[in-house]
Amino acid sequence: MCAILDNDVCAEVFGDKRTPAGTGFLDWLDSRGHLVSGGQNKRELDDNNTFQAWWQQATLAGRATLVNGDKVTRLQRQLEDEGACRSNDAHIIALARVSGARLLYSNDRNLKQDFGDRDLIAEPRGKVFSTKLTADFSTRRRRLLNQSHCRNRPNR
């Protein structure tokens, strides 16, 4: 089960005042989930010191994978040149396509639309874990984390 964490919700998972959903997401990552990152996404998340420390340990434990940043950046530029995304987050769409991750934790409305767009993310379609309306760790969110979201194991 692979996921991508958008920087707009990093503090919900790795901040001082975690939300219930953020805590549930982190518990999932630490028990059976897998986080992928690379390129611009990794650089953005690295601004959070708690994330950096977690990433080091998770990588050693096999719970996190650094995706080839050059591949992600090339695809990001292609998507930007084509004007394929509504959001300003082509790097997230590129990361999903390169890694095979199909679960995104984000509250960015335009990015959520892009991630659900079958022309951008397909086979299988992308799913979004969002706390835009409420931050509880609902049954719906628990079920979402229990689904398989990795097309294949990411390349290191």
C-alpha cells in the first residue's frame, strides 16, 4: 500500500498538534503502509524536521521509498508543458505515475481533482485521503487505508 503525502498536510501528520486523521495515517504508515516521495515533494517535506527523522527510520524499516527524482522531474515538466493539470502540483501527479502510488493525502481541492482524473491517474484510479471538512479518523478513512494503492513496488 503506497501513499503520497502532500506538503499542505504534512503538519497534520508530523506537526506538534496532529489531527486524529493525521495520527491515524501515521499509525498506518508505521504498521502496514508505505510512503513514497521524490523530487519536489521530498524537498518540500524535508522542511519539517520531524518528517526528516521519521523518513530516515522508515526508509531503514522498508516503510518509505525515495523515487528517482530525475524521472519525476522530467514527467513533471512534460505535464506542465502540456498544461495537463488544474493544480500547480504536477510534481505530485508525476510522482504517482512514476511510483505507482494511488493514495494521496492532501487538502488541495485542485490537486484532488487532478488525482481523480482518469486522464492523469489511471489503472487503478487515484484515491484521496482528505481532512478538508473534518479531521476525525472516520470509518471511511480507515477503509481507504485498508485498500491496496500500489500498482507496483516503487523503484529505488
